[in-house]
Amino acid sequence: MKQSNLDDSIGLNEQHQIILIRFSEIGIKSPKTRRWLTKKLISHIEFVLKNNDIEEFQIENRFSRIFVFSAETDKIVHLLSNFIPGISSISKVYSCKTDFQEITGIIREQFFERLRNHSTFAVKVKRTGKHSFSSVEIAADIGEFILDNINDNNLRVNLTDPEYYLYLEIREGVTYVYDQIAKGLGGLPAGCQGKVLVIISGENEDIANILQLYKRGAITIIYSIKQFSQYPKEYQKAISKLLALQQNLKKTERVIFSSDKQFNVEEVLNYYQKTQSLSIAMSKTIFEDISMKFPTTIPVFVPYLVEDLREEEISIFYN
């Protein structure tokens, strides 16, 4: 569906916000790999949005950026920034032609009130393509326009430490204007790597391990050393959320395997082979107890020890 049709179908107007998504590690890959990973990321975005009852949206890949057109921008930004790996950052933007009158029209209508709530500001411009002006020149012109048209003697330009940033991203004939940048999870798109069997035991570290693997593109399959129902409800909810985000899991792999018997390595190895996993991950506590019992031919590791995650990345799965 073309953008114009989408605008008609969900009631967007010329100054409706759209969502700009910036790549994470995808951008440094070779062109062929980048195209493949971008398709993976777009597919996963579609999967997560549909699973969260967002029905009317359109995703487009333009200029090494992904754009989402929808009337539910706030909800989508929340999902993109907290639950979808492969994304560096997200902004709600307004778009127009690369024309000074159109750009300043958007700034006047959408950003003047926000500017009036601050005493200092700066305009930051990122420009791609050939233009008759430099980034510094357009930033200076926009800054002058703001000062000339906001009747507030207290408003000043501060290029080193402003209270408020106004951003312009100019890409050939299209300009995007915004003032906020939400951090993404980073990493690689979900499902672009193989399967990893994760042994869980009810520790918070289990959530961190699964999330770390999820951010590296792995498909995580869960083996519990206890019956899953024995764990706290919040822990069960967090594990279930992480599994629900993985579109590449088969129906049988969404079930958390646990044994009625006492934990034994033989059973883990059988399940490892059955699921065709490439490695086994576990918490530090389990690793110290049982890692030596596994054959040396099977990679066994503790993802949580490789890289710490932000506390907010983990806690979101408990809410």
C-alpha cells in the first residue's frame, strides 16, 4: 500500500506524526546481509504490532531507515523501544518536502509551544544528499526563524548545553523534524540466528540470559529444572512474554519443558538434540554445578556474564 493510500485509510494529515526507526548493528553489515536483516526486522515489527492489537499500520523501508505509519504512535514507540531488538533508536517525526517554508511551517505549528517552555535551544541537522546549503547554514536559518517568530525575550540559542534540542534529518528532497529520541534495545533482529536451549531455575538472571540471547538474534527454547508452576507468578509472566515475542518458535517449542523427575543431564541432552539447538545457556549458579557434566563438544555458556543489561530492560518484562 502506498503512503497516500495509508494516509487516507487511517485519517492522517500532512502534519501527522510518523515513526522513524534507526538501525543498530544492521547498518555496518554488507549490503546483502543488511537487506536480509532489514527484512527480518520488518517482519518482526509486523509480528509484534499485530500481536498487540495494532491493526492499521504500514511499514516502509526508505533511505536506510524504517518508517511506521499509524495513528497509534505512542503505543508503537513503546513496543519498538522495549521489545524489538535490532533497533538503535526511534523518533516520532513530522515529514515535509525539503523546502524552508514547509519546514518552518511544521516547526511553527508543532514545536513553538514546546520551545516557549524552555529558555535555551539548539537546532541539530543531519543531512544526506546534495543540497544548495550546508547543515550549519540550515541550522542557523532555522534558529533565526525561531528567535524572530517567538515573542519571548528569554529564549536563547545555546549550542553547548541547551535545555531543548530541535532535530532535522534531511534526506534528499524529504525532511523529518522531531525533538525526541527514544533508545532501542540494539543488537540484531530476532530470529536471525540459530536455536539456544536455556536452562532456567527461577532466578532473575534467567530473564537476563534469555533477553541477552534474544537481542543477539537467537531463538530461545526453555528447559526448566522445576515445574514451571512452582515459580513466582511475576517470573512466569516475564518468561512467557519473552517467548511470545519470538515469531520463529514452533508451537511445540513455546512449551516450557520440565521433568517430573530429579534434574538429570541425560534428559537435557536428549531435549537439546530433539530441538536441534546449537548451544546451551544457563545461570552462573547452574553453570558452576553442572557444566562439567556436559560433553565438551556442546557449547555451554552464561550470557549474563558477557554483557550487563540495563535494569529497565529487564524490569519491563515483569510489568
